[in-house]
Amino acid sequence: MPETKPVLMQGNEACAVGAIAAGVRFYAGYPITPSTEVAEQMAAKLPEIGGVFIQMEDEIASMAAVIGASIGGMRTLTATSGPGFSLKQENLGYAIMAEIPCVVVNVQRMGPSTGVPTAPAQGDVMQARWGTHGDHPIIVFTPASVYESYYLTIAAVNLSQKLRQPVIVLLDEVIGHMREKVTIPEGKLMVEKSSDKVPSDWKPYDEKGLTPLVPFGFGHYYHVTGLFHDQYGFPTGDPPQVERALDRLHEKLEKYRDEIVLTNYIGHKEPRVAIVTYGCTVRSARSVVKKAYWQNRLPVGLLSLQTVWPFPAKEIEALAKQADVIIVPEMNRGQLVGEVERYACGEAKVVPLNRYDGEMINPDQISEEVGRWL
Amino acid sequence: MEQLTQDFLRTKKLPHIWCPGCGNGIVTAALVRAIERTGYDQKDVVIVSGIGCSSRAAGYLNFNTLHTTHGRALAFATGLKMARPELKLFVIMGDGDCSAIGGNHFIHSARRNIDLNAIIVNNHIYGMTGGQHSPLTPTGKKATTAPRGTLERPFDLLELARGAGATFGAKGNAAQPRQLEQLIIRAANHKGFSVIEALSPCPIAYGRRNKLGGAVDMLRDMKEKSISVERAANMDEEELEDRTINGVLYSIDAPEFAEAYYHSIGKDIG
Amino acid sequence: MAQAKKKSINADLVINRTWCKGCGICIAFCPKEALFMDHSGKAEKDMEKCTTCGVCETFCPDFAIALVNRRLSINAGDKTGPDAG
């Protein structure tokens, strides 16, 4: 195992450092609070290692540029926040349809609209799922620490390459801007290489299953388009092919579900009251469970979600069979709580706990709610 | 006499979807002949296109082809060029695709002077969506969204590009395909952001609605109105009234963005 | 009328009738009026008049007319492309 060295690092920086560790050598972005530090880190680091940093004219162009570079064979990253995330949606949908790997970091701030640019929030959760139009699949990770920002970005880059699927790393302003001690392994990480040696009968969109993306310039004259397409990428509107192609996009994620859906449980093995949350709110919830369970042995537990999409349905179903009450604290007016309720199927009472004034949900709020149900 | 090589066409995808007499095929054929004349290796050529009638050309050309989103072809192409500077990129866009929704990427690609060949097929209309006016529709001309004729003045696309920093600007048309082919070769050989505006007839949406006759009439009219840069030089405002000046309008040397970037990180690609 | 331009003997004009959409542009711009519209609305050639100058090929919007030498067949096709699919 490579030797580890502790370092004080900011969340946004951890995304940049993680991306580079996972082989990203191309960044295109546009300044926007609270994600600009990712761009600044990449602007400083990529040129040192022969990589490409480019500041584009807007977020739409940034998203287009990372897709273009990915088709050129580079691993790519872009970062933004709410307003920019809204602008990137159309091209994000293009990357999903054309199955071009890329990673988008979205550092959530208080919205809607200009909102409170420097204040944390978790109001883009549904946008991360349904921001672009149509029945598209998406992977969305939600780090709850600087350490997780580093590792989930690495996971995002590698999964994106492996499944030829855009991945969103959804931070919030707290995780993006906070600094904490992180242990970063020295030396190269095992990075999956996208090969350019491919069988002669290679097809860019092979019916039989996933094939690596052979970059442009290697003499495989395939076509890439946002239109529904056949195995060589040429447009088709033929209904059975269209339906088959859309199912194929979703099946990619279903096949690797357990590798994609990451969650973590701490606390009592048979909780009567459970907390389900993600992002910076996990930090408040964890301190509540430490006190309630580790200290006072109360039947309380916390299921933190490192992946919010695809939604961890199995994990919620199991938890609901166990706990009587599931509390879902979120820094929005209630977004993921609907999904939790849906998969709890009435097995447990689902209680939303919402704060949306631009401040974090603090532990007392959560412990007060937990006390109500114990 | 250059024979249109079938190797660069995806013959199994033909006949194409364009209307009879549409100029897209003429411009596309000129592009294919030009690419062949440049002698580029087939695997190094990439056709990038936006959304609209002319942008469907990418699907018919036997290279690596990238059919992007409306207005964003140049931004996709910028990413690809920066990742693979050795590739030769031809970016086909319609007049609306490039100068309306794509305007911001057009002026910034010019400002960067990145080595892309932007070929704008100007048929003065949004054809794919059935005939709406575009930023290049001449004032007073009719469209489905300007039933009484447009009120706005069209861009002078090449001056817009020059003002934004493009270092090569040329104008050709479908009625002079041989000259258009030469202009595309000149653009390809130019290092930097090259803009070619290729006038093209849209008989079905633009021609019919504005009573300009069929494809043949529109092409004849295009040819009559066409005047070379040289001859136009010694003609006054009034004589140039409704003429279109064809040829290379400007060719300037300036640092090319991809080359400058890679030089700045110690990797010369010139 | 004297043969203005020596016809290159090994060249031939090949019209792809499936691609031709009968737009009439080649007919209008042929300097020798060596092309006409046949009964089914496709371009047809008259090799008596044709001087194999190739103007029609550059004007055809359907890639449907090509000046080829007899040895090279019209359907060279895209051998390398995977678009066999």
C-alpha cells in the first residue's frame, strides 16, 4: 500500500487533487462561487504535469469542451455551482446519450437563482437527478468530508471511464470550502487505462455490451451524435431501436449497481430511530449518534449516503424494516425525503427535518427531533 | 479535374436527407474535395457540426465525425483540439447555429485564434425547423417568424469574426463550387481560427417564401451578384450595392492558441 | 461546331440514379447542354455533347454525378469505414 502522508486540504482542492490522481489531464471551467477554487487548483496543477486547463466563455462551453476533450481520449473534469449547473444540463444530457465519460463537480449554494452565493444548501439534489431532459440515467456522489471529496472524485473518474457515463460529484459549500486533515497516499493510484488497441469488429455502441471508447484519430470512423443511434453511432428513429438504446443506457448502471451505490451505517444494530442524510448534514448527524449511541447506548443509527443517485433503495427498505422512525434532515424544503418515504413503503415513519436559511443544520436540532421519537 | 473521392463519403448513408436543389450538398462536396487536396491523413480529419440541415453533413462524411448540440460545435471542437492538437478540425455550422445561439462561442473561438476551420453554410434561414429568420437573413426578407419581413439588420459575419480576433476570413458560395473548394484549402492551410462563409440556396424554405425561384434561379442570382475581392476594391459603395464580395477578405498571422498553450507547458507541437 | 475541347477519351460521366433527386442544377450549369431530365425525373447524359469538363460534378448537391476514368468504377464506396452496419 503506498505510504500515506497527512495534509490540510480544502474540499474543492481535494476534488482537483483526486481527479489528477485518477488520471484527469483536462479541465475546462468558468468561475462561480463556491466552486472557483477547483478551477484555480487545476489552473496551477495541470500545466505542471503536461495537462490542459482552459477557462471557457461560459458553463455551456465548459461542458462542451470537456466532452470534446474526452472524445479526444483525455480524462476530463469541470466544476460549477447552481446557476452554472443549470447551464450545463443540455450538454450533460448529450454526454449521457453519446456515452462520453466526464465528471462534473457541482458545489451547491443557497438557491434558487443567485440566492446566497456563499451560503451552503442542498437544493440541487433533484436537479442533479432530473436537470437534463428525458429519461436519462445519472450517477451522483455526495461527499460529506474533504477525505470523501478526494476519494469519491477518484471513484467518479474511474466509474465514468468504465461505464462511459457522466458522473456528478455533488458537494455543498461547507464541504467545498472547509479544510481538514486528510491522508493522501503517495505514489500512483491504479488507474484504468482506456485502451486504443481494440478488436477490428469494435463498435462504439455494441449491442452485446459495453466497449471502451476508442478516441478520435485512431482510424475508426464512427459517428457521435445526441440523436438516438445504432451500433455505429448513426442516427435512427426506428422505435424498437430507440427503446432498446434507452434501456441499454439504464442497464449499464443496473449491472454495476453495488459498485455505484455507496452508503455507510454507524450506530445501533437495531435502531428504533434512524437518521438518513448526505453531504455536510452527515457531520451534524454523526455527532448526534456518537453521543446518543456510543455514549448513551440509545437505539439510534445513521445511514449516510455517499451516493444519492441511483437512489439507495435496497438500503432504505432494509432500514425501514428495522427502525420505527427515519428522520431525514436536509438543507432544502424536502427533496430526498420523498425518495426515502417511497422506499420505506410505510414500514417506518419518515420525518423530514428541513433548514433552508443558508445555515447548517446543527446537531441540537437533530438530537431534539430524535428525542421526540425515542 | 479532381474526382470526388467516394472514400470520404459514407455511401451507405446516401441518398441524403436534404431537399432537392439544396446547396448543402454542393458545399459538402467542395469540402470533401478540399480535404482530399490538402493530403491530410483520413484518420487525422474530424468533422464537427452543430444542429440544423447543413450540420447533418457530418453523418455523410467518412471521417471521425461529431454531431454536437445546437450552437455549441465550436466549444466541443475547442476541447477536442486542445486534447488532440494534431487533428485537423472542420466545423460545419448553419447561419443560425453559428451566429444566433452559437454567437458567444463563435466570437470567443475567434478571440482565442484556435486552429479550427469554421465553415458557415449561410442559406439565410433556419431550414430544419421549417423556415424561420436567422441573424443572417437580409432585412425585409420573409420567414415563418417574419411574415411581414424581418426588421433586424443581419450581421456582417466576417467583420464580426475579424473584430473578435479571427485571423482568416473568406466568403464563397454554392454557385462557384470550384472557388469555394480553393478557399477551404486556403483556410485549412492557415494556422489559426479560419472562417468561411459559404452562401447556399435554400429553395424550399427561403426561396419559395421570398419568391426567389428554384435552386437554379437562386444559384444564377448568387453567381451574378458575386464579385471578387480584387474587382470590388476599385468599386464604390453604390456600385457594390447588392453585390457579394467573394474570396479571401483577410489573412493575418497571430499566435495560435493550442500551439501557444503547449509551448507554455514546455511541449512544442508546431 | 468544331470540337472546342479535346474530349479525354478515358473519362466517362457516371450518374447515380438512386442518389439523384432531379433538381436540374447540373442540367442548367452544363456549358454544353449535354445533360437533360429523363422521363423518371433523373439527370441523363448525352456523351456526344459532353466534353468531360466535370462542372456538373462540382454543382451536384447529391454527389450523384461523377467524372470517372473507365478503369475506376463509380462504387469505390467507403471500404475502410465501419458503417457497414
